[in-house]
Amino acid sequence: MYTIKTFESLSSTNQYVKDNYVSLPHKSVIVAKHQTAGRGRFNRLWQDEEGLNLLASILIKEDNFSYPVGQCSLAVALAVSKALDSYTRNLIKWPNDILIHNRKVAGILLEAISSNSLHAVIIGIGINVNQTLFPEELKSKTTSLAIETGHLLPLEPTLESIITHFEVEYEALKRGAFAIGEYEARLTTIGQQVTYQGTSYIAKGVNPEGALILEGLHKRIAITSGEVEHVSLYKTSQS
Ligand code: BTN
């Protein structure tokens, strides 16, 4: 049972959950209509125009996590990607960016908390739904569901669909049955030339733990974190 709580404005839904995770129930979903200090991966800002986008954090609390947290991140990406299928075709950029026509429409920020007895994962999901204007530096890399579909969309059904899909993936994770193949089938990173830490590789696939396998001139590596850049990513959208 997911409990949804909506706020007009928060600094960050992830931060709110972090501050209150002890008292919040398992499967709490904290939603904000606006964030004043939304966070992205790698300490980047996640900006939004008030009331236009979906900004939510799901709290997962467990005594014992029986699955790799890395897989959880992929499971969330798969759930969001499936939820967005009802609007338009989308793909995943490893590990969990959702792209439409090579532009980012959604991002996911997972934060794990671990104290003596309690473990928690905060799953922050940001989806550009109705925003059509973006800051200059993001314009060529970013899109929204409104831009892609040509019309405004209500936020609640999208959230409900994400929760429904997440629940399926989460249950599969707990059974050790996460369908990594389904994730991989949506992964646009595979087969691409990418750069990782300044070196060029070809992305070959993901291993069962969700690590991305990269093949370089002289070595093959499996990475579990960090950022890969698709060398060709923004060429298509600009040409
Ligand atoms: C990324 O792609 O860098 C991840 C972006 C995650 C943004 C969401 S919006 C809701 C939640 N609260 C935050 O402060 N961040 C996440």
C-alpha cells in the first residue's frame, strides 16, 4: 500500500524523505508541485517550473535488502519507462535516464540510508511533463511529455502508473526475479560509442548485477556507477 502525500513546495522531495524516513511508513510517496533545491545525480541541480512536472520520492524501508541496490536503480528506470510507454516511445540511457528522441525526459536519483537496524532507499523521480521552456544550457538535451505529445497531461495518472509498474518490478526484485533482459531491451546505450572517465569504449551490455560492460581498445570493464556519455547522443537531435 503506497501512501501519497503532496506538498505545494519543498526544497527537495528526496531531502524531505531523508529528514523524515524514521517516521514515514514504508512505501511513502512524497510529491512536490515545486522544488526550490531539487537535486540531480552528481550534485547537479534539478530545476522545475512550478506545477508543471512530476517530482516524487518513494521511500522503501526494509530490515534486510535481499537484492543489489544497483538493480533497484534499473528496476525504477524500467518502471518509469513502461509508464511513459502509454504516451510515447522512450528509451533508457544507462543507468536510469529516460530519453525520448535522444533528449532526457526523466531522471532518477537513488539515495541509500543505512543506520544500525534500519535500511532505507529513497527513490527520487523527476519527469518533465508539461514544461516546454528550459534553461539555455539544457535546451538541446532536454524534452518533456508535452513537447513530445503536443498536449498538456495531468500529473496524477502518470504518478499512479509509475507506482503500479514500480510495484511489479519491486516484487520481482525481492524474489530475485528482476527481468534484466527487459531493461536491456530498452537500453539505448548498448552498441553505442561512449566515453567514460575520458576514455572511449563501446557499450556491450549489462551484467546480472546491472553493471554496464564497456569494451575499449585494450580492456573490458564493468562499471557500477559514474556517468557515460553517448558520443552520438545529441548529433541526431541537432541535425
Ligand atoms: C538526474 O537525472 O540527475 C536525477 C534527477 C532526479 C530528480 C528528482 S525530482 C524528485 C526527487 N527530488 C530531488 O531533489 N531529486 C529527485
